[in-house]
Amino acid sequence: MTETRLGARQLAALLPDPAGARPAYRHLAQAVGALILDGRIGLHVKLPAERELAPALRTSRATVTAAYDLLRERGYARSRRGSGTFTALPEDLRPAAVNRLLSTEDTAIDLAKAAPGIPEQVLTDALAEITPRMAEYAHTPGYHPYGLPELRAAVADRYTARGLATLPQQILITSGAQHALTLVLGLLCGPGDRVLIENPTYANALDAIRRAGLRIAPVPVTDDGWDSEIIESTCRQAVPRLAYLIPDFQNPTGCLMPDEQRARVLRATRQSGTLLVVDETTTAMALDVSAPAPIASVAGRGESDHVITIGSMSKTHWGGLRVGWLRAPSGLVTELAGQRVASDMAGAVLDQLLSVVLLARDGELMPARLERLREQRAALTAALARHLPQWSRPSPPGGLGLWVDLGEPIGSALAERALDYGVRIESGTQFAAHPGTLEHRLRIPYTLPADTLDEAVRRMAAALATGLPPSPGAERPRWVA
């Protein structure tokens, strides 16, 4: 990680003459804090070591040590064991919209987002290819509430190739899979409706369901997968309005639902009149098995009209595109397009054209991406075995992360301490249907380079070795993907 350092002589030159100031350490701390507030010393800058600063200021090391202690106490500095002391901003002085997690985003190893980047050359080549095509749209209003026709056709062709015959009229392009889910919830559910969800499940989907005022009916997903009888009994007894499932390399567990269970889920939801929303954002991340067919393709003719399938470019290509889609009966797509217009009119033409190009190149891009993920998964598994062998780490057949069992309920406390060591990660409770549960779990993505993953695990081991604070009583703002 690149660090910005401030030399002892540089800092001494910025400080006023301490002669006569008493107590000297308090004067020094106030002066450094004022420089940070004034912007003359940036945030996350490494301060000089105490033994170096003391002679530069012609004062004792004890004075500098006391000043650094006071800076930490007031929130103007943060120390990382073995790394040094870095400038910070007190909580009450930070902008309200920028929380503690986001303020360290540029310097911490981020394990809260399970999403890979995109190779620079791939993006550059795609941009070059679409440049003349963008010019064709320059003389149009640029609004396409259903999505660009060529992108709708490309997504429909992908479903058809996977065994689910699909027309472009059955596709609605959205601003990501999360947007697709929000549209479905807004149109088809009302406050108080029950929604069947997996426990654990994707944190942002869980938030969307809660914010819509819906009641959850959780069904467990263990390391061994789903229990069909629990899903069936929940459909019979709770009669949920909607069921939200991730059958392909489930996020966060990585489990893959067998074909027999898929058929039982389809039958149970159809019999209870439950709309089935299938999240396929991780379907293409098949590392040890073949990519599964769409769950709706398991049903016979006319038996999957209650199924809405959502997908995205975020996990397979790049989250920066903000392009997703949903597949549903064409009449429902029209209604959902009206729901979409009420919120954001239409998606960006540039992003959609890029998506058309990238989808067309899947044959050459995806094998390399999957191989890289396999290597990173192996690297993360090896790092955990080396630094934290006491943790259980099932290896999923696909997906983007490991659902690690810590053996004790320390997830939130470890996440809090790990941030001080330059690692952002969220505990299993963020993915739990009931807050405060699944504290013995962590989702650790393997979407970063192997050496970065090893360093992140080493830092978490160091954080754990120092002893953990009590789990925070209040929920922190977070950012998970």
C-alpha cells in the first residue's frame, strides 16, 4: 500500500516555536491538530516517528509521545501496530455523508466488496469500438426506458443459449441488479407483505426488502445448502407474496442449488401463488462446475410465468458500468418499465453500448477471468491456512468469496479492529436475516490479487492476536457489494 509520509524536519518547519509554551505536549498536539484542520497536513498521512521528531523539535521524546497520545485521544491520529501513526479527523468533524468506513476507503484493503475490476486494455478496446456507434445516438434524445434494443436482444439471446427461450420484449435493462430488485418490490409488493428470503442472503437485497416495509420469512442456507422441506412449508404456511433466492453460487455461502431442489422450489412457489425472483448475478462465476441453466428452464411450458430473473454486468464484467436486467413476461416488463420511468427515466447509452461489446466478447474474456478467480481462491485458502488455521473455510464450487466460520461470535469486533490495521471487512451479521446473528462468520472475497489477499489475512491475524474490543452496541454504517 502506498503511504504518504511527513518527515520530521518538514513537520517541525510547519509548527510554531514551542518556547515558553506549557505544557509543551498539549501545545504540540493543538498545533498539529490545527494544521490538519487547516488542510496543511492531509488525512491518512504518516507522521514522523517519535524518536525522529523529538530532536527535530529540540524537545524530549516523552513530550512527543504525550502529544501523539493526545492526538489519538482527540481523534486527530490513528496508530496501526507495526505501521506507525497516521493523521485522521475526529468523528464529529467529518462530513455527515462520509462515514468512518468510507473515509478509509482509499487506504484500506477492501474486502467488503465482492466485485472484480476490469482489465484496462479490455475497457480501452471496448471504448474505441463504441465511439463511432455513440455518434449515431448523438442526434436522438437518448432516452430508452426499456433499454437499448441491441442490448435487450443480446441479453435475450444469452438466455436462449442457456436453454430458456427469450424474446427481447421479455427483457428490461436496469441500472444494476439491485435496481431491478427495487423495481420489482416497488411494483409488486406492499407494506406488510411477506417475502421469503435465504438466511444468510445478499446484504443490499435484505436492506431493500426492509426499507420497503416488507416482512421477512427466512429459510436457512447452511454449508450443505438449502432444505427443500423448510422452503415448501414456509410457502404453505406464510404464503409469501414474493420469494428472493440466489440459487447459483449463493451470496455469501457460495452454495449451488441442485436441479431437483430447483424443481421443488418452482412447484412450491407456484402452488402458493408466490412470485419467485431469482438473482443470477453470480451465475457465470462457475469455477469447478458447468454454469447452471436458468431455474425457469426447469419448468414446463406455462409453469414459470411467476418467475422473474435478474442479472447484472457487475460481478462478471465491471460494477462501474451500472448495467443490469430482468427477464419476465412481456406484459410485466411493460409495467416495470413504467415503474422505472418514475425513478430515473432510462440508463446511460454509453454504458449500454459498452455492455453490448463486452457481452459479445465473453468467449474470450470469461475463461481468463474464471481462471484468475480460481488462482485467487486458492491463494486466499492458502493464506487462511497459513495465518488463521483455526478458521473453517469451505471451498465453494463458484462465486466470489469464502463464507468463513470463525469458531466464535467475534465477527463485528474483528471487523472493527481490522479497520485499524488497514482492512475493511464486514461480519456475517450484515448478511443475516436477524441482526446480531451469524457473528461467527465472515464473507471474504477472492476478487483481489493473491499477494493483496495474503497481506489482508496477515493483518486480520495481527488484529486478532492483540485481543478484540467488545462487539459494538450500535450498528455502524457500512458499504457492501
